[in-house]
Amino acid sequence: MNRHTAREKAFQILFQLDINKNEPSQAINDFLETEESDPFLILLVEGVTENKQNIDRVLTERIEKWSFERIASVEKTILRIASYEIRYLDDIPTNVSINEAVELANKYGDEKSGKFINGVLSKVIIDKGE
């Protein structure tokens, strides 16, 4: 499975986890069923889950004119994945994380989601020192 596909599947799993509150490993197994798992997909799901509180704090501090709680689950999940990549995975260029996040937002969000995701993530990067 390539990283683009792994991100999309991680998005779908994390979206479900946000609603169902299952264990990440069980959610991955349930989602993939007979399909083979992927190390990058597992890394994203477990990494976002383990660091969710810190990621949400970082995002909350960078969102203007909105409260984090009011953001749709689709955008929250995408922001969490990209923020995890930007802040915790040094081997992924930040522009790749942002581009992938915007692509997911354009596919699963509404017409404004891509711009919103891009704007928030640009603040995450600036604050990281890039």
C-alpha cells in the first residue's frame, strides 16, 4: 500500500475512532478485514491516537475565529493526521503532509475545507520553526 492510500485509510479509521471510541488496533483490524495492513497506516493511527491530546492543544491554539469543538469531524481528523506528520515524523517533508491533507479535505470535506486545512497547517509549520 502506498503512503497516499495509507493516509486515506488512516483518515477513515481515525474518523471512526472519533465516533466509536474503540481501541486503535481493533479499529484497524475491523476496517481492513482481509486486506493486508501497512506499517505507515498503523504508525499514523496509533501515533495520532497516542498524541491526540497534544495535537488538539496545538491545533486549538492556532485556529482563529472558531473553537476546535465546532470544527467538523472530517476536518479535525485531517488536521490531526497532518499535524502528527509535521510535528512527529521528520522523514516526511511538510509540503507533502500539507498537500496530502488538502487532497483529503477536497475529497471528503466541503468546498472550503481545503483552504481551511491549508491555513491552519501553515500556522502549525510556522510555529514549528519552518
